[in-house]
Amino acid sequence: MSRVYNFSAGPAVLPEEVLREAAEEMLDYRGTGMSVMEMSHRSKAYDTIIKEAEADLRELMGIPDNYKVLFLQGGASQQFAMIPMNLMKHKVADYIVTGQWAKKAYQEAAKYGKANKIASSEDKTFSYIPDCSDLPISEDADYVYICENNTIYGTKFKELPNTKGKTLVADVSSCFLSEPVDVTKYGLLYGGVQKNIGPAGVVIVIIREDLITEDVLPCTPTMLQYKTHADAESLYNTPPAYGIYICGKVFKWLKKMGGLSVMQERNEKKAKILYDFLDESKLFRGTVEKKDRSLMNVPFVTGDADLDAKFVKEAKEAGFENLKGHRSVGGMRASIYNAMPTEGVEALVEFMKKFEKENL
Ligand SMILES: *Cc1c(COP(=O)(O)O)cnc(C)c1O
């Protein structure tokens, strides 16, 4: 068996320890004689799995009691619709558009009410986070929406926007559990887990209880109402059971690692290795404003598309997978989520140095 260094933006690298544990439990989960995949989601064994997953996530993030944790399906993209359908009571919401994912969410919301683009960084291909300290927040806005870490472009809000008292809603898919957060600053935060937590198929929504109501847009399907899932503790219908089980293992792994402040330190150190090299390199350069750099997704280019392609090809041959940039921006992108070991980033930088020598 040989494992590569996987820099995929998602689905992405998972902790090897977690995968090994899951492999050991594959055929017989703790004496039940069956795999978690084959188990009723109403069974006692599964009840323990989902309850422990929630408890561990609550502990990791310090989620207050007046917030619900929901394990849902439909990916992060389904939330683009579910959020306006459930929260647009006055049919007005403000969107800060800092990349493709925020743009898609904004476009989707416009189907259900008045979506206002109150700030954008599209003028410079989303290479920065706009100043959000004094935006024209709409008086009747039901919420202000951000994508906190822009997976494709590699920028991150280092400071949350001033929402002037309005509810903040955030897509945290690609920075979920990468650092401590103050959940009380958000009305709702959510993320697809396939970036930094687990296998595709699960989206986690953390929502303040007062935002969960029956007062949703007319014709909102039962399955798309937060109340449905909150009342049933994520077991209204069959949940993505195996995916939640793996997420639960990752939560335990994070606790064992020391929790989110330790992960933040580790992530900062790891990202610095790559950014420091990009800053001194004569061949490669980062593509976003330094102050807005993401710790999770690091896009870079040589400035020559053919050389970029050569780099991606040779890197793959050397065991560095999925370094090709998003199809909308080109170049390269190294996603260095929680589960990417520091050695992976060090090895990548060594490889880049060698490539630079050979190609400059
Ligand atoms: C990947 C990604 C999405 C889309 O996730 P799906 O689960 O594929 O719908 C949305 N937002 C962000 C920030 C992402 O990184």
C-alpha cells in the first residue's frame, strides 16, 4: 500500500488513523456483527454514534445550548436555497460576494426574494476580501451572508463583517474546524464536510434556535425546513449514516490532537511553510492579497500556463496529487486541510524548489 500526498480541495485528505479505525470496524462494528453501513439508523448502536458525534462537535466548537446541530444531506449547495427559504421572512437578504460559492448562493437567494450584493471582490477575480466594517446593510435584511473561506480563490475573512445587528449566515465548508470560532457571532453557520471533516454526503448546519420556525416561504418542502430536522434530531428520515460515523471519528481525532486552538497553531505553521516559500520564490507566486490568505487553500502560479501544466504533471509523478487549480482560475492550488501532515507541505516545498532550479 502506498498513499500519496493528496492536496485535493474536496473530497479531501482524511486522517489516516481514522481511516484505519474505520477499516478495522468495517465488517463487525464493535460486536454488532455488521458494518455501520448495514445498521438501522434507529438502532441503539447508531444512536450512540450520532449522539456522540454531536456531543464531540459541541465540545470542540463550544456550541452554546441555544444552537441546534443538524446533520443534513444535499451538500453545501442545497443550503444556498434552504437558507433563504427558511430565513427570508421579509424577503430581503444582503450578500457579500467573494467568490464562486458566494455568488451561487446569492443567485439562488434571488429566486426567493430581494438579494442585495452589498460588497464584492469580483473586480479583481476575487483575490481579496473587501472592507466590511461599514457596509450599506439593508434596514429590513433578514440576514447578511458570507462565504468565510473561499476554497477556489484562497481568501479568508480574518474578521467577520459588521452586520450592524443583523443575523450573520456563513458558509464555512472549507475552514470548518480549522481554528476556534465564536459561534455566538453567527445566526447560522454551515459546511459540507467533504473539505475538512469527512466523506461527501453530509452537511452540518449549526443554527440558533430562534431562527428555526414554521414561518418559512410557502411551499418549502418538508425536507428543506430546518424545523423538520431540528425536531427529529437529524433523524427525520434516514441520515447519511456512514458519513456521520466517519465525521464522529474525525471529531474524536481532533479532540485527541488537542482541539481547535492546537489545530489553528498547527495550520498556521503549516501554511507559513508554503507561503514563505512562495514569497521568496523567483518562479512561483501566490495569487491573493497577503492579508486575506487562507490557511486551508493556497493557490499559486508560475505565470506561464504551459509551465503550470508541466509542474502539475511532474508533481503527480512524484506523489503529489490534485495540485491543479480550479478550472475557473487555472494555475495550481494546494489544499492543506487539518489532515494534511506538515511533512506533506515540507515535501511539496522541497519539490517546488527542485522544479524551480530545473525550470528557471
Ligand atoms: C465545495 C464548496 C461548496 C459546494 O459544496 P457541495 O457540497 O458540493 O454542494 C460550497 N461552498 C464552499 C465554500 C465550498 O468549498
